[in-house]
Amino acid sequence: MTHAGRPATAGTAAVREARDFLFAHASDYAGAVDGFAWPRLAEFNFALEWFDVVAASRPDQPAVTIVEADLSAQSWTYAQLSARSDQVANWLRSLGIGRGAHVIVMLNNTIELWEVMFGIAKVGAVSIPTSTLLSASDLAYRVDKGEVDAIVSLTALADRVAGIDPGVIRIGVGDEAPDDWHPFAASADADGVFEPEAPTAAGDASLLYFTSGTTSRPKLVEHTQVSYPIGHLSTMWWLGLRPADVHLNISSPGWAKHAWSSFYAPFLAEATVFVFNYDRFDAGVLMTVMDTHHVSTFCAPPTVWRMLIQADLGQLAHPPRELVGAGEPLNPEVISRVRTAWGSTIRDGYGQTEMTCCVGNSPGQPVKDGSMGRPTPGYPVVLVDPVTGALADDEGEVCLDLSQHPLGLMKGYYEDAAATASSRAGGYHHTGDIASRDADGYLTYVGRADDVFKASDYKISPFELESVLLEHADVVEAAVVPSPDPVRLAVPKAYVCVTAAALTSPEDAARSIFAHAHQRLSAHLRVRIIEFVPDLPKTISGKIRRVELRAREAERIASGDESGQYRDRDYR
């Protein structure tokens, strides 16, 4: 299927001008920050006024390439995906899904995901990307909270949808859809030319994303037709994407990071989204796939980077030009190992579901190991004292100055005026994350405001301690939380996942880890208790739920249970 694309609009031209400015200042941090201005538009539709326009100029370039677990590969060009999403848009409209409708998209990394997301965008409806790992009750919560009109889901997940309000339209991707479902395959018979009913207002909703919920019930973030679609220019610049790049982002659909690096940023750069659908992670196979398909930019969460360095990184003959990490801060040990093997430095970045990349180590700039970088173009990042609300110089909560409202920031929390107002207290958008800032303006993540704690009146950053523990050869993962203490208020305790070999002699493993920590941490920061666990509680998106570990530790103290506790005083 081919497609003629669409002509550029004033919106297209404005976005392209801002995009090309960032291209011209790809490695010029000062020039990019000083000269960049967000395009301000009254109307814009990313699918119609950007992707379809790119399809007209790059019809034969792959937009999406997917490699399956058996290493078979298939690509879809910009022209093919443009035309196919026109069909999908027409078909959705025929089902009664139109402007403003809320549609849950619960699919894996298959081409239908991109077809559906673009089709929804073209009709002016609102996508609610959702993980396929959700339970029936989690899905029901999202349907209710998101005021959902339709669900696009794998037919294999029909049992999770069964209890949902029958008035919600059901669309099934896959075989044997239930009788009350609409088979997505029927969209192939729809008209191949889509005509929008009217221009899309820039302030209209385009996305609703549930947060990962590390400390509480997930909130619902509302993004407009420009806040993510155009706001991800900052993400594109941080990633270092260029036209025709092949960009591999290891991320599951349903979470904001997938939109960051597997949708908006690559398409803004006119690059190719690359997906590897492995069944089980194998570092060697991943590197083979990256070599075979000439992956030029690579983004992965810390968990993947930590698994990669357990393998022989020399297997990758042609490392990607750009290496980035996101999701949680990267530990210096990981960065060092990759730099030694591949000759490139992993550049960390920071943002949230609520915004695009607002802090990052940008291409061509010095990277300070452990730092998440400096504010990206268009983002007025400040540090605010979480107690007084005053601006802070060296350490404070990462906030955005709303007097210079950045385009990539959310519209607000959907139908939750109180939560939105709270997040904007004092004229700042509050992230809830604490960071320190050095003399050069580099920010270093300290921890979630809820995770940072005091021990003997010293402030403890769990991440700082975890970074040291992860440098030990036997430690696979670690999470530090406060353990209540009658004298010190609290002492640092580490829940640690270790290698199978280490578990054959846990006493020796504990002794070795304590010795390692003593050599690298000041006395007031030392981990005092270790408990070995098979895994750590995490959100579906992979973020550690320290709140759950804190509760577990409080219960243990209350019960007086000392089983499985290794204390540093016993190994001095």
C-alpha cells in the first residue's frame, strides 16, 4: 500500500523550524539552550500535519522495523504506515469513535500498535496506552478513571475485559475475537483516504497516561495535541537522533517512555523506530541483532544495562553512535564498564510521565558520571527547598518555573483539580524528586522526596548507597530503605538480590558486601542491615516500590522478627 502523504501546514513549518534549530545545535549546549523557542500553535495534529507530511518526502524509508524472537524481521515504510493509519481512522470513525473519545490501547510491540495510535490521533480521539500485563481489576480501574469509550486489546486478553461495562466498544487484535468484539482485521476493508472533519485544536487532549504508581495509586496525566507530540523535541535532542537513524528503545507499550522513544522523538527526527521482541533477554542475541540491523542509537533502562555488562560487550562489533539510559538513574559502575568496552558514554536523562525530557546529558558535552545532566532546551528547571518553598542553590526538589511554561509539560491530572493545583504550588511544577546541583549546572539525582530519609540526623539518599552496592560483583539489584532504630531514628537497610553462587554461602556474601560498602562509604552512610531477597517489588514499568519495602521493614520491627537479617556489627 502506498500513500501520497499530505502537504505541509503552518504548524508543520513551525515544528520543522524548531526541530532544525536543534539539529543545527546538536552538540552546542549553550547555543541550543540560549536560542531555542517552543513553537506556539493554535492548531496541530501530529499524525496529519507531521507524520503524513514526512511520508510524502520519505515514502520509502522504514518508519518501523520489528525483529521477532526467531530473528525474522519486517519493516513498514512511512508511506505504508501513513496509508494504513488512514484506513484505521476511517474504520474507527465508522464504529462511532470520533473526536474526544477515550480509547484504551492494550497491545504489544506489533505494527498494529502504531496503526491504531495514528488512527486514533487522526480522528481526534484520545489514546490511553495501557500495559498488557495489567490484571482485570487494574484494567477496570483505568476504564472507570479514564472514562473510557473503547478498548483496543489483544483477543488473547478477552477474559480481562469481560467484566467491563458492555457499553464500552471492544476491538480485538488477533484471532477468535468474542462475538461482541469488532475484529481489527476488518479495518483492512475501509477507505484508504482519510479526510479530517475539522482542524485539531492544539489544546485538545491527545493522550491520557497513568503514572507508574511507585508510592500511591496511579494518577492520570493529560497531554494535549502539542505537549507530548511537539514537546518531545527536547527528547529527540537529548537522544541525539538524526534523520534516517535506526533507534532501538527497550520499553514496553503502555508507559510514557514508550511514547518518548518509540513514537514521538524518532518520528520528529524522521528516523526509524526499531523493535526487538525477544522472549527472554539474552545480551549476546541482542548485540547480534543490533549489529545486523545497524542500530545507530540505543536507549535502555538501567535493568537492561546492568544485564548487558554481565556479558562480553566485545561481541558488538559496531556499537551505536548514541547510548542513553532512562527510567531510573544509572550507576557509575555501569557507565564505566560500557565506556571501556564500546568507547562511548551512556548519557543519562530525566523526565516524567508529566513531561518530556527536561534534564539530560546532551551529545558532545562532558558527562559527569552519576549526573543526569543539565536542563534541556526550553525547560526552566529550578531547585526548590521542599520545606520553605524558596529557591535553592545546591540541593532541592526538581521543579519547573511555570512563569515560563514549557510546552512539554502536561495539561494537568485528568479530572483532578486538587492534584493539579498541588503539583503547581507556589508557581512551580513539582516533580517530587530531589537533586543536587554543582557549579557547572549539572544535576545529580538524590531520590524521591518520599524515599530520602534521615539517620542520626544525616540525610540519606537510597540511590547513593544502592550505587555503591551494585558495584559489588555478587549484587544484581539492591534497594535501600530506613529501618526504624530507637537511637538513630533509622539506619540504612538494603534488600539485596545476589547471584546464585553467592547464595550458596550467604554469610560469606554478607561479609563481602559489608566490607565493600565500608571501603566506599563514609561512616554515617554505611548500610547497617542486609536482607537477601529473590526479587524486589516493582511497578509494572519496572520501578522499585521502596514504599512497599518500608512498610515491610516496619512490620518486621514491630513483630521482632530477626530471621534473615545480617548486621554490619557482626562482620567488623
